[in-house]
Amino acid sequence: FCVVVAGVGGLGFGYDLGVIVGGLPEIVREFKLNGLEEGIVVAGASVGQILGAVVGGYVSDRLGRKVVMTSQCVSLIVGSCLIASAMSFLQLIIGRIVIGSSFSFSMLSNVAWISEIVPPEKRGSAVSTYELCVTIGVLLAFIVNILTSSWRFAFLGVVPIALVQIVSLRFVPESPVWHMIKGDHGASHQVIANLGGTSAHLDHIRRVAGEHVQTQPFLETLKKWKIPFYVVTAVQGLGLLTGGINIRIFAERIFESVGITNSTADVLALLLGVTKVAVTIVAVFLMDKCGRRVFYMSGISLLVLANSLIALGAAMPGCFNSEGCDEDTVCSGIEIQRCPALCGHCSHYAAVLVVTGCVVGYAAYQISFGPLNFVIGSEMFPPHSRGRFLGIQVIIQGCFQLVTTLLFSAARYKITLSATVLFHTLFCIVGLMFITFFTVETRGKDPESILSYLKVKWA
């Protein structure tokens, strides 16, 4: 039941990630946004993610994971209502910022909570189940986008999901690790007993909590754990710079580059959602068997293929790549189909290549950076400061995402879509090298063991 409750939080998180994909073209047309303003709408969530992480990590460590989980639900409801009722560009951005703060709260609380509830041997699968619920939320948003003609109504679809989690949180316990670190051993024992935990699980919690009771300022803790911090920071950055996140966010805009618009694009977005769910299910079952590094390296290799296919398809003659079309017309979002480059001159082969590239890109991201960034963040850091460490990582992730989404939105007009995705391919190569030479397998290990292995690897 606890995994399901955390999953509901992931469902709401994923729904808001997905609803912007289908709603963005309609928002661009209704508000007559240019390329930069479109990027700001998308990046508004990254700003909120950064702001939410500033306070979310500290609150998670001080007041508990459930307080932040509740805050996530409230932010989802408020942000969605602001966007659905937006009559100005400013209100739209404010709504996106509030939604972005809920992303931080979800990553900080749900992930930390579920990783501390389950035994260590099931941690990878449990955290990946959260990511599976995120992908189901994305798919649900795609379905709603197809069934409704109103992007405003689609944004309100997350409200009942948030209300369900608020009610569900009344029936689940606080993290037993958090109780143990706060000195409330009786409460921790009671939680494990109520969950049917084994003595081995309780011994693990005692050992981990005993090793990591905070006796020094956070900056001193950061010095000790600087190598795991560097690793997670690098992986977070590479997860965005390799291009998988932009394929996810701008899928329908990428489809438009080869003349695919309107209902066809919505159906293809649904295909991407189904792909995302199917691949994540595979990751959930195999994560704790194959290990983290295998999934990272497989996903990055597939991202190289995905970016290459999209670049090749978008570079074919007749496709909108930056030339042969009035930029103002395209950027304003007013009847993109009027562009001469999109009036049937684009090869069907180009559309097949781009769609295949997007499908492969979705699959690649979901077996690597999608679930694993949550998993290794929950595994590498000490419990007493885990919320703050994850908060810092969410801030860094938000900064990277803010930059990459703004640059992608502008660059695909200025230096062509093909050149933009090939730029991402360079970071895929860097990512493969980093995973190979600077990371260790974290499956089934406690933070102290991971730290020891990393020190040897980085020596």
C-alpha cells in the first residue's frame, strides 16, 4: 500500500509532465507566443523546481517526508487551477512555477520515503515503481489531451489525483529511518512491525541510522560526501544534456518539423506514452537484477541512435529545419501548416525516421536517466541529510533543465533541429565515458559502502 501511495504522487507528477506536451501547441496559438516565450512557458516549471527544492529538502529532513508529500499535492492543485484559468502570459508563468515546485516536492519526499520504507534488496524496484507511475501519469495526460479539445480542462485533470494522495497519506506511516534518526526508536520499530518487516530490515535501519546520526554541520557532511555529490550532479546534468528530456517535452513540436500535426501528432504522442510505460515496466522488474550501470549504458547508447535518427530525418529536403520558412509565422504558432516547407514536400521517410527516433529516445530515457536518477540519489546519500542532498540535486537539475529547454526552443530555429540534436549526441558520448570510468554499482549497498567504492574508483 505504501508503494501505491508514493505511486499516486508519481502519477500526479507524470500527469503534469505529459499534459504540457499536448497543451503547448494550443497555448502557443492562443497566447500568440514567439519562440522565446514558448521556451519560458516550458522553463517556468524548472524555476519552480529550483525554488521548491530550496525549502523542500530542509523541511523533509526536519519535519518528515509526509509533510512535503502533502505540500506537493497542494502545489499541484493550486498550480493547475492557475494555468487552467490563465487570461495572461504572466498568470500562465506563475502557474507553471507553482507546478514546478510540486515536481521538487515529489522527487524529494516520495523517493526518499519509499526508499526508506522498503528493505534494501527491493529498493531499486520500489523506487522504479514510482517512476512507472510517473510514466502512467504521462500516458494518462496524453489520453486526456486526445479526448478533450480544451487544454484548460486537461490541466485540471491532476486535481482528483492530488486529492486522492492527500486522503491516502492519512493511512500510511512516516519513514522509519527518519523516526530512528530523530531518536524515536519505538516509533521506528512500530512502523516496521506494522509493515510486516523482518528483523534483518530492522537491523539494517538501526545500522544505517546509527552510522548517520548528524553530529556536524551540513557543510562538513557535504565535504565527506563530496564524491557521491559530484557523481549524482554529473549524472543529473548528463541526463538533460543528452537530449532525452527535450524529446519528451518537445515531441509534438519535433513532429511538426516533418509535417506531422494536429490529431496525428496526438496519436503519436499516445504511442510515445505507451512506449514509456512498457519500457519502465521492464526496468522495474530487471533493475535489481541487472544493476544500475547496465541500464545507464544501454540507455545512453540508444539515445545516440535516437538523436541520429531525428537529425537525419529533420535534415531531409523539404522539412522545416530553419530555412525556407518565415520564422515569425512558425514562432508565433499561427497555423504552422501554412509554412511552404510543411505543405506535403517533406518526405515520408523523414517522418518515419523522426517518429522512430522519438520512440527510441523515449525508451532510452526510461531505462536510464528517468528512473535511475531517483534511485542513485536515494542510495548514495546518508539518511540524516538525504532530504537536503536531494534538494540540492533537484536545484541543479532544475538549472540544467532551465538552460537546456530554453536553448532547445531557440536553437531549433536558429541553428536547425538537426544540429541541435547532434549537439546532444556529443554529450551522450561524454555520458558513456563518465559512467564507465567514474561510477560504481550501487545495487544493494548502503551509503558508506558506496562511498568507499567511489573513493577507490576516484583515487
